[in-house]
Amino acid sequence: MTAPIERAASRVLAPALPARLSLTPETALACQLDGAWWPRSRDLEAELPALADALDGPWGRMTHVTVNPTRWPVIPHKVPVAGHTVHVGWFTEQDPDKLILLSGTVGRWDLLVIPPETQPAAAARLMAAATIPGSVLTARALMAAEAAIGGGMRDARSRVEDWESEGGACMSPFGDLPGRRSTWR
């Protein structure tokens, strides 16, 4: 008979990976987001310690975090991190793609949360876009733009691949050609 391993104990034994985080450079320009965070999972209890570790030094001790529950299957009330506790709250009115961090010394930071399953190229674009000083783009706008760009690229590529594999050499995948009628749409 095997003894069950407690979840918290397994986290202590596993080496902590650094947070994938990009912050907006310090500037006098106000912006919608203070950076972007790309967690490795949707487990706040597992992900918040690395984020706190990355931010506690330069930013001050993280005390509270708020999220929208649509992106996080389990939301713990408290998460122990590096000698203190981070209180976690949730609001359905909050942008689902944003994490709000509170610190007693610095105040509030808003981070774009890039879904863990995001491809590296898309995550890099989102991290770069979220850290532009003075940007007025919200987390929702950035995610919608990425979906349009990333999805549009995949759609165009798949249409061309379909066209080529189905013998479409005699017609254009881009609609009617001058003086020629196409049935492809």
C-alpha cells in the first residue's frame, strides 16, 4: 500500500522555475498595463510563488492578488510565498486576461496574463506589446489582436494548404481573377 503524497509537499521538492515575466520600463507615461506574465499552468497556488519571488525584491512585498475566475479553475484564499502570505481574491467584473497585484509599498500593478498553452511566438508578441510605455491597450484588446493576427495567419495558411492539396492549381484561392470566374469561396 502506498501513502498519498500531499500536494504541498510535492511542490517543496520540485525545483521552482523562474516566472516568465516582462515589465514595462519605468517612465512618466501612464499605461493600461504594467507588464505581462506567462504562467506555466492555471494553478495559482503553484504559480504565484515564482511571480512573488520575481517581484518582491524590486517591487516590494506582494500582499494581494485578484483574478477573474473564468481563467483559474481553483482560486485559493491564501497562498504562502517566501515567508509571507498572499491573499487572493476574485471578481467576475475584472478582465479575465488580467491579474491585479497589490503591494503595501508600491501600490497596484496590472499584468496581462498570457494563457499557459500559448505558443512561444505569440507569447513573445504579447509580452512585447504589454510592455510598451504609454500604451492605451487593455489586456482584452491585446488578446483580441493576437487572436486576429495568430488566427488570421493560421486561416490563410490552411486555406492555401487546402487549395494546393485539393488540386486547386487551376483556380485562385483569393477569389475571381480578371476575366475568369472562380467557384472557390
